[in-house]
Amino acid sequence: MQDSRINVLQIVGNARLGGVAACLMNYFRRVDLSGFRFDFVTYAPSPFDDLVKEVDGSARVYYISPFQKNFLKGIFDLEKICKNNNYDIVHSHLTTLSAFSLTAAAHTDVPVRICHAHSTFNKNSEHYLVKSFLRPFASDHATHLMACSRATAENIFGKRAQEATILPNAIETDRFLSDERAYAEAREKLGLHGKVILFTGRFEYQKNLPLLVSAFSLMCREEDATLVLIGDGKERHALHELIAGLGIKKSVKIVPPCDPTPWYKAADVFCLPSRYEGLSIAAVEAQTAGLKCILSDSVSREVNVTDNCVFLPDDPEAWAAELKKPCPHLYDCKKLLEDAHLDIEKEAHLLTDFYKKALAEKR
């Protein structure tokens, strides 16, 4: 029997860590599977595969050669997948690397090809020259543009930014909402005391964790404080060495990737010192749990939903001074999230509505 559902291929790339996969899963969990079929492309097996199967056991996860290592083989791998599956839509979440993925989709005549920008970049970015070279070509083969924020659209698409549809990085607000009782219970369960400073994300160059660790080493000499770093990545060993060198090992907890929800509820402040960033899902989740957020001035101001965010330059002393200040919780902020279009229960229809409209235009 022929499957009459709209057939969509989601190209995620590295799905092991990061907000892109989390954002996509928030929408996927709410898709009407009677009308849509999603398959996924990543670079390697990961826990993401199990999350996909929990939603739809018939969904397929394919692996291709990473474009960063061998873009020609990656294009060939992807063309083969597209040829064999007759997709209506290819949705590439690779930002500038979409130059390669959408080339494969165009070569196989996929009618709707979406270039989705999830992050900005600047002169401080890793692989800046490569990204700068690819940026003009990222949307060359795209029939539609999408971005997580207006600032991200302008950064990646330039003169075409107004063509981009903004798909909010919406979250499960009810999951992260907290209060004073939940705060106390989470701290007791996790064995935390004093001021708790939280980071969750990839341990990569982009996230600029040495800045946060250095700032924390300056402030923790004067008060009882714990720095919690949740995640993993290429800079994990360098972080361990830096923490040991600064003599703050007893005040830092490094936690492997996990559900950050109880940690949000137990923390006092969330920090994101990124060198470049889109609209951070982690910062939205942290605000939902009531936390003050200290963010780098490279993070989009659009993320400041609760007006409880501070944006700082790359200066350890400035960060240390801010960490020393009181960190009042701002609970009961669900309405603020809804008004900012960041509650997934309210926004889940946006993705499939967009697909239907785009496909109707092409047909």
C-alpha cells in the first residue's frame, strides 16, 4: 500500500549533543504521524536514534560522511538516500553546511528544500574562513529559508533575510517550571549548597568555557559557590586541566550529558559565555525554571524573555563581578514564554503548517 503521507528528510548532522536536535525533537514529538513521515540523517549512531524511535518506530535514521571531512562523499551518500526514498521535503539544519546537503537534494529533484539557520557566526568563530566562504552558497539550492531568530537570519542570509520564516526554539515549558519548594527539593536531592552556577551544553570552542571557569575562580574565593558544567565535547580534557590548575576542583562538578531539568531547578544562575550563538534553547529553559542568566554579548537579545538576563563582554573580571551579585529567581513565567512564542504546545503546528504551504506552492 502506497504511503500518502508527506515525506520529510531532516538533516541534522551531529545529533549527539546540542540544541538543534533538541529543538527538532520538540516539534517531532507533536507531529501528526497520520499525515507526515520523518526520516533523519546524522553523521553517526547516537542516543538521538533511540529518541526518534520512541516517537515513531518506522522512522529511519541514516548516516552519511560528515561534510567537514569529505563533502563530496557526504553529497554522494545523501543523493543515494534521496533517490531511494522520494522525499517531498528536505529540511537541512546545517546552517552554512547546507550548501552541500541542499546540493544533493537539488540533484535528486526534491521539490521543497529548506535551509535552516540555527546559529550565527563572527570573526571569533571556529572555522570562520570556511563559514564565510560557504555562507553565500548555503541557500543557493534552497527553495525556502528558515531561522531560529531574526538576528540569525540576518547573519546567515544577508539580503535574503526577510525571506526567512522564523521557527521559534520552543520548549516544553511545564517541564521546566519551578518554584521555591522545587528549588529546595532539587538542591537536597543533588547535594548542593551555597550559590549554584550552571552551564549545560557542548564543551566546544564556541561555548568559551575557559571564560566562565576563570570568572568562577575569581568569585568563589569570596563565597560558598559551586560551578556545575553539564555536557561533553572536544575541550573536556582541557577544561579538567584548567580547573585543576586554578585550584578549584572541589568547587566544580562536571556532569556527563543528562536531563538538565533537576539541575535548572537547583541552580541560582545560568551562564552561557559563547563566542557566537543563535537563540539558545538552554537559556530559554533556564529562564523558564526561574533563573537569572548571564550571557555573552554575542548571544541574541531575543532570548531575554523574562528580562532577567545580563549580557557581558569577554572579560573574566566583569563576569566574576556579576556572579557575585544577588541572583533572584523569577518564577511563574509561563505567560511570558507563551507571549514570546516559546511554548511548544502552542507553537508545534508551525512546522507542519509551513511544510503544507511550501509543498502546495511547489505543486
